[in-house]
Amino acid sequence: MGKLARSGVQASFALGITLPEIVASLDGLVASPLPANVGHSLEDWARGSQPVRVRDGVVLQCQDASTANSLERLSKGDAERLSETILLLPDRKTLATLRRKAGELGIIL
């Protein structure tokens, strides 16, 4: 009989094993369906193992999705879309360049 532990599950995640793969493996080891509380614990552990990514940049909130689409196109890959109306620019230099290009099209930043 084995023991399911958070450290072992998180070590599996670090190796690139996904939550569905872990659940399928456990399902293959038991005769009955995996108890709901075990599934909930696995999901909690999976959320706890998500890496945090910290970035610097300039957040640009647009008035609507259409404006965000236009600015994203104008940035030519420099803007990262965070939501329907929010873009992340890597630095103020990129903002200045985007502001100039947008101004030529009548979009004021």
C-alpha cells in the first residue's frame, strides 16, 4: 500500500507529469473510483505548484477590444495581451514608439 503525499505529487509536476496523468495512474491502481476528497487534494496541490512569473512593464488599458486589437497589431509583437482590453508593453521605449504610431492613425495614448 502506498501513501499519497503533497511532496511526491509536486515532485511529479516538476518532472512535467500532468494532473490528468497522475489521476489516470492512480485510477489504474485502485479497484474503486478515486474518492472525491483525493481529487480535490490533487487539484489544490496542482494549484500550489504553479510557478509565479514576475515581470516589469507598462500596462496599457484600452477603452475597448477594438482599440486593443489595433494597438497590438501596431506593436508588431511587442505587446502582450493580458485580457480583452489590457496590453502589457515591455518598457517605456516601446510605449513611446507605439504612441507615435498610434497617433499617426488618430489613436491618442
